[in-house]
Amino acid sequence: MAIATTSVTAACQSAKRASRALAGAETASKDRALERLAELLGERSADVLEANAADLTDERAAGLTEALRDRLTLTEERIAAMAEGVRAIAALPDPVGEELDRRRLDNGLDLRKVRVPLGVVSVIYEARPNVTVDCAALTLKSGNAIVLRGSSYAERSNAALAALVREAAVEAELPEGAVELLAGDRSELEQLATAEGLVDLVIPRGGEGLKQALKAVATVPVMYAAAGNCHVYVHADADLEMARRIAFNAKVDRPGVCNAAETLLVNAEVAGAFLPGILADLTDAGVVLVGDGRAQAAAAGTDVGEADDADWDTEFLGMKMAVGVVDSLAEAIAHVNAHGTGHSEAIVTGSDDVAAEFTEDVDAAVVYVNASTRFTDGFVFGMGAEIGNSTQKLHARGPIGLRELTTTKYVVHGDGQVRG
């Protein structure tokens, strides 16, 4: 169901009004809303699952890839995980009002720098209904209103979840307009991205197509929770059994998410010893492999197709992986920086010096040493949840949590000072 232009404007206006009340809301009220939301997710899980089942059987979902269907699918366990995340957010310190700096100037003025909400945040996301709850919970706790623009594939699921958030907010005497939901018509992108004076920040969660579409029109600030073309590099001194576990997990654990690895790079010194085993593991799991000539030569009978130039730059979001052999750490770093999206990158090495060079020189929001890229997640990082993973170099880089949803204000007290 398409949303008319006036409805987009009305949703933004409603959120703007709500944001003024939320900015001054007591921590106890916000936490009460979140605790009630967690309860409602348990009490109404059957309703949410019914809505989700209808989305999954809708003709609009018929053409989705297996990875996207996995993103769209809700289960009792996933709803319980949402509730757990909401409770974790409620338990976190309220960032609003946090004092970051305080000093007395030479002229006697008392200057304080404090955290304040951004105002109205709009999040544009694809077929992941859990994002509805994660984003709404984070914005409520940080004193922001939110305008959610979900995918039409998840229209019923998102509506059911957003209704629970609104009910919880009202019960805690917070404004119902704190959470506004749009249905997912493509025309809404430009309206949200140009809603100056109503929307303070747009956060798109999606691929390069969404990013470029917003770049072409946006007049309000945009923080890109962008694609994840992530790499695992196995250095010459790596523990190869550790590397095998890490590479397999980074690709196969949940291939349709942005912190899954899309490329495996292996140092030439260990390619012959390492690649036959891991490539067989990946193939047995259903991963389609493409690689360069040296990776193909070291495959020991495992089918590895020829990688083309586009493969090194592609976020597959599914059971496909590119495999390359490099001669040095420097070559691995150069490859990652040339083809990665700045999301999450990993090295497996036994050397502290090598690890330090990789972490210093790789340009990414999160860099791992001897661990899977799959850990880049606001919940895992202790943030309760995340709105996305920022790959930009703004005030927020990496998982976007409570503090990343605030800005700052200087509050200055004097006793009659004038400048002249």
C-alpha cells in the first residue's frame, strides 16, 4: 500500500511534535515504556508471527532470495531476542544530559557541554522486521522520535511491531507520535531526505543502490549504515585450524547480513596447506566459490570458478565467496582498502606486530584480530541493539547506539558578563 505525499509530511510533523516532549522526558518514563514493550513482545508474539507469516506468503515476497527471506522471517526465538535487546537498552545509562566537559572561562563564564537528542531520526530499511523494534527502542531511550520507512515485503510485520511500541509509549505517558511508520513506497525516499525542518537525520540501512539514491537528493544530514563487503585475511604465521574456524563462521553463520565475510584472502606461503580444507568445508556448506588463478590452483579438486573484477567489490549477501591469494601483508591491506566498504575486516595471525600493522592500516569501522567479522553488532558490543553500522567518519562510526543518536549543546552560565 503506497503512502501519499501528505501522509509522509503528516508523519514527520507528528514525530517533530513528539520529539519536543521526548527531549525532556524522564529516564524513568522512557525505561517504563521499554520494559512494557519487552512484555508486549512476549504477550503478543502470536499476533506478530501471524503478521509475519502473511508477509512471507505474500506475492511480493515470492521473488526474494533465500538470504532475504531469512532476514524477513520471525520466530519465537527472534522475538524473544528482540525483547532481550529492549530490556538491555532499558538497563543502559541514559545518555541525555550527560556532561562531557565543564570549565570556567577567564571571563568567569561557567561552560558545560552536554548530550542532547538529535530530534527526529528517520530510518530506511529493508526486509528485517526486528529493525523496527531495535530502532524504536534506541530512539525512545535517547529521547528522539523516529520515522520508520520499512520494506513493503515486511509491511504487516512492521505494522504489528510498531503498534506494540506505540502502545508501550502511550502507557508510559510518552507521545504516540514518538514512532511513526511508513509503508515502503519508493517515492518516500526523496520526501524523507528533503524534509528539512522536520527530519534531523536519515539513516539508510541497505546496499549501494539505496545509498546512491539518497546521495542524489538528500538535503538533510544522512548517516549511511552501508553495505558490508567484509574480508578475512589469513597471514603466513596463522594458526590454520583457528583460521579455518574463523573463515567458515564469518561466511556461513548467517550469510545474508552485513557483517558476513564476502572475500577470503590467504598468504601464498600457506595457501597450499590451508585452502584445500577450508574450501571443501565451504563447498560442503553450499557456498559457491570464485577465485583468482592461484586460489584455483590450490583448491585440490574443490570447484572454484574464475572471479571477475566485479566479484571483489560485491556484497553477495548469500552463499557465495571470493577467494584470493596474496604475497604479503601489504598486498592484503591494499586489497581490503581497495575493495572493502569500511565495515568489518579480520586478520588471523600469530604476530602482535603483524596484527598492529593490519589494524592501523586497514580503513574500516571495526577491525578484528583472530576473530570472526560476525561480532560487529550493537547487542554484542553491549549497546542493547543498533540502528545500523556506520561506515562514515562522522561523530559515529561502527554500531550506532544510544550515544551515537545524540548531539551536544553548550550551556553557559554567567553573572552579568558582556563582551566588549
